[in-house]
Amino acid sequence: MSRSIKFFSALIAILIFFSSCKTEFEKIRTSNDPTKILTEATKQYKQENYLKAQSLYDIIIPFYRGKKEADDIFYNYAYTHYELGDYILASHYFDSYAKTFGNSSRKEEASFMSAYSNYLLSPSYRLDQTYTKKAIADLQLFVNNFPTSDKVDKSNDMIEELRAKLEVKAFEEGKLYFKIKEYQSAITSFKNVLLDYPDTENYQEVNYYIIKSAYLLAANSIFDKKKERFEETLKYYNQFKKRYPRSKFLKELKSDIENANKQIKSLSV
């Protein structure tokens, strides 16, 4: 037998082998037998073949809805999405499970996993923070609903981490406005940082940017608004100096404040 014939014979044998394996799974998947499909789905799930298990659960969920098997099916189904990295649907199905099976002993776990899936969806601070905010809300709800859970400390740590991310984003947005010389927007943005995060470690630096933005806004204003805006700059400065009389930022603002005072005197004549 020539080499080419041997090669093609081996190739055909391999194809027949894999075809028969696929056919066995497909036979069950297309059998329209909910019992067989559920048994196979459970088998695939335990073997961590989550994609196959999920495809089978998709078929039988409508049949088992409202039956005793539904608890395990919906629970496993949510986890297939989580294990496959589809955290959007994982969060949705964990939340759905917790609400549907309110008396289940796994409600607490499902509620946590729904929030945790959103936590995993939280992106870099540079991107849209919709999932960050959702994760914070869901984690806080979990803490409120399950105050004795052993996951409370972890949830609080994640909330703190996510809030820190939002704070960085807000601070960086203010700095961006400052950089592109949108000083009024910068002032508003930095003020919001102080309102939303009053315990921020960047409190002094944020105030520095508010004062500096106010000064540059005044300096670049039309004549009729200069005096009022320089006076506003001094108001911000004096409030900051009263609270932090030894701040390193006072020295950096010294020349601006001296000029602001001169401008006010000149404009008052």
C-alpha cells in the first residue's frame, strides 16, 4: 500500500472517529428528550465543559421551568456564563436566580455573584464607569441584605476600591478641563470631587486646582467680569489658607494671589 493511500486511510479513520463523538452529543442535543438532555447537561457541567452544558440548558430551561429540577438548572446555567467570562449575562442570571428562588440556601451566593460579576466588568477609570457604579450599588445592597455574611468584608473592600476608581476618574476629568483651559468646567469638576469624596487624600491638590483655575479664568475674562472673578479667586484662596495654613500649595499660589490683589485694586479705581 502506497504512503498516500495509508495517509488518506488514516485521515478518514480520524474523521470518522471525531464524527462519531460529535454525533453522540448531537443525538442527545437533538433528541427532544428533556431527561436525556438534562443528564448530559449535568455531566458536561461537572466535567467543566461549560459551553456544551450551556447549550443543553438553553434547550431544557423552558421545559423544567416551575419544576423541582429548575433550581439546579438555573443555578448551573448562571455559572456557565460566569465560567465562560460572560459577566453581563452571568450577573443577570445570578440576579434572576436569587429573585426566582428566594427560599433557596444559595440565594446569598447568587446575590453576591451577581454583584461580583459587575465588579469584574468595571473597566479602567479612563473608560465609561456604568458597571463600576452598578457594582457599587449591587455590592452595597448585598451588604445591607446579608449583614452577617462572610462575604461582607470582601464586598466592602471592593466598594472602597471601586469608589477610589471613580474618585480618580473625577479628579483626572478636572485636570483635563484645566489642561485644555476650560477653567469654569475645571472648577465645577473639582468642586464635585470635594462634594462626592470629602475624605479624599488629594484634598489640598484639588483646592489648589480650584484656586489656580479661578485665577486663570479671571485673568482671561472680559473686562466687566475680571474684578468679580479675581475676588472669587481670593475667596477660594483664603478658605484654603485658613484650613491648611502650612500647605505647600500656598507657596505655589503666592504670585497669582499677589497679582489678583493688584488687579482688584486697579479695577476698583
